[in-house]
Amino acid sequence: MFTYMNGVVVLRSRRSGLRSRLAGALAVVVAGATVVSLVASPAAAHPVPGCGFPGFNLLCAPSTTVLSGQQLEVNRLKLLAGDPTLRASLDDLLAQAKPELTQGPWTVMDKTQVPPSGDKHDYMSLAPYYWPTQPQTPANPWGCPYVNKDGQVSPISRSITDKPEWIQAYNAIYQLSLAWYYTGDPSYAQRAELDIRNWFLNAATRMNPNLNFAQGIPCQVDGRGIGIIDFSYTFTEVLDAVDLLGDGAPGWHATDAAGMNSWASQFLTWLRTSKNGADEAAATNNHGSFYDMLTAATALFTGQKALAKTIVQGAETKRIAVQIQADGKQPLELTRTRSWHYFNFNLIALTRLADIGQHVGVNLWKYTAPDGGTMFAAVNYLIPAATQGQSVWPFPELSFHQFAAVDIMHAAADAGDAQAKAALPKLQIEPGGDLYPVRPAAEQLDNVQTTP
């Protein structure tokens, strides 16, 4: 059992042999060698290649969807050895996770509005950049017609609670599960389980597995394919959280795991067969990247590894070759009023897609498009503004947040980008601290829904 005490993760065990083997493993980690001592946990949700290494049954990396389970396990060992970077990052994670022990749970049933289907279990949201042009009256309750103001979030889009609540719920589920994984404190796992069951599994409160009414525009359309990006990477964080809980969390049962697998399978079917899904798959900009990332992750989580691999491989020519120029510019994101945000945003999808690729044998970082575009080039294009600020960013940006690039730089550095690695010490760290070391996959740090 791992326990977090006074800033240090410790292993509590009555088995002296286990403690001595752990000391040997720590010596390997501290020396920087490859850790081969990761073996299968009886409670692991999915078998991990390499588990059952002869003669050394110590630990097992969890089988994850986007995150690297092996890296997470190495992190735990390094925390035991007192790694200061990881300890600081874990402290920041726990500072955010502790309030989430008493927040929520959240549900789509909290909204007062009823979707066009008549079923409040259906998720519903409004297009964030569309604004009413008329006063809201009993005869015209939404203030129609609506006009687009790119990059400017309309307050009325927050009047339906589904979107702000899933942002809170999914973030809490992810952080609480990571907090349990690193500390062994059952209270974190139990709260994450409650939040998962409330949003996905309980008959009275669960969300239906579709996004038919996401990002609707009042008096124009009930929902759009564009709305799929509402879930973007955050649902894939829930998948990783479920994987972590399946690695032996107290209170997480086989019925819970089966329920989440069923929900994700139905959602994947909707993503791949609905008109909204087809519309988003055809998008060429960041929407297409996030669609691929979402479907690949959901396919991998539900055991469809071949499909996940096909999606990741297809991103080479469908996304990288179309989106990134040889110098690293992303021309499809240049038309936006928040170009810095969208340059980073698209790379969040691609770096997470590359993380999924590592689970299925595809390395997107090594791909070079016929015109010379690469993910490394796109990341390196951001370095001047990421290290110096908006004054050196040559394109429009309504709300510049320098820290938006932090996770992307980390991901590129991990993949072997020397320029990104050199830039890391010069970056402005996001509010709340740098969490990437303990949850090594990119997040949208400047979420347009929550960041002023």
C-alpha cells in the first residue's frame, strides 16, 4: 500500500522481502536505467505486456488509454526515492483534488431545460461564440437571431448547466483517481467512483451516450457535429481514470468496469455512425484532430486496438500533413481571433493522439509530411511566444495566456525534442502549478470556458 505522508510517498508492508525488492527497484530507477520490474497486479483491469517478469514480482504498470502506465509506475518509485520535481507536482495535484472530495456529484439531470428529445438524460449545450441580437422576452426567450463573435464566449451559453458541470465532473474524476493512485488514500478513489457512477452509470442520473444536442444555436439548429469537441480530451481523461481505478481501487467493482465499457462502446458507435460524428470526422482543423483523438482513445479503451491503430495512422496524412507546414505554422488555425489558443489547442489533440499511438505501435512524432510538416516543427514554432510572451506572437489573440504551451512542450521534450526540452525552464507555469510530471499527457490549460 502506498501512503502519502509529509510530502513523501511511502510503502506500507509487513513483508520485509517486498521492501527489500522495492529498494532494489528504486536503485534501478534512480540510476536512470530502464525499469523491467513491472509485473501484473491481480486486480489490474487489463493485462500489461511484460507483467509476470520471471523472478521479480513487485509492481505492475496499469493498462491506460492515453497516459503511459509504465511512466506512472516509474513516477511512484521515484516519489518513494524523494524526487523533488514529482513531489512538488504531486503536492499541487493534491491541493486541487482535496476540495473535490466534497464537491458534486454532478449530473445532466441538474439542468432546468429539456432537450428537443424530451429526455433530460441527453446532454445539451449552446455554441459558445454565438450571441443573441434581441432582448430576451416571453415571446423570444432566447433573444434570436444569433450571430457569431469568434473567440468571445457568450454568457448565455453557460445558462445550460451540462457543460460547466461536466467540466467539473470530469476534472474531478481524473484528479481524484490520480490522487488515489499515488497516495493509496481510499477516500480519493471512493469519491471518484461516486462521480463516475452519478454521471455515467446510475439509471436516475446517467447521461445518455450521445451528443445529439451539443453546441446548438437557438432558433437555428438543435445540435452540431462541432459540439463533439465539448468532450474533446476530457472524456479520454475519464477513461484513464477508470483504468487507474481498475488497478485495485477499493469499492470499484467488476460491474462498474463493465458499465463504463458498455457506455463507452455505445458512445463510440454513436461517434462513428451519427451525422454529427460524420460531420466532425470530415473537419480538417482542430475539430478533426480532436475527433480522431476521441474515437481512437474510446476504441482502445473498449478493446478495439486495431481500430485505434487505424485511426492514429490515418492522422498522419489526414491531420499532420494537412494542418502543419514545414516551418511549423498551422494555417487552418490562423483565421481565428484566438490564434495562439488554437495553435496550442490543436497540438493538445495531436500530442494526446501520439500518446495513444504509443499503445498501438504508431509513432506520430516521427512522421514527416510530404511538404515537410512535423509535430516537432509545430511545437518549436510556439517556443518564442511560450518563453517571451505575446509581444513576439505575430497573429491575433484576444486573450493571450503564455502558459498554454507548457504541457505541449513537456510532451515534445519527452518525445525527444531538444528545443522543447531547452525551453522548459523558461516557461511560465500555469496557475496551480505544473501537474504534467504526475499526469504526463497534455491538457488544455487555457480552457476558453473557464479561463478569463
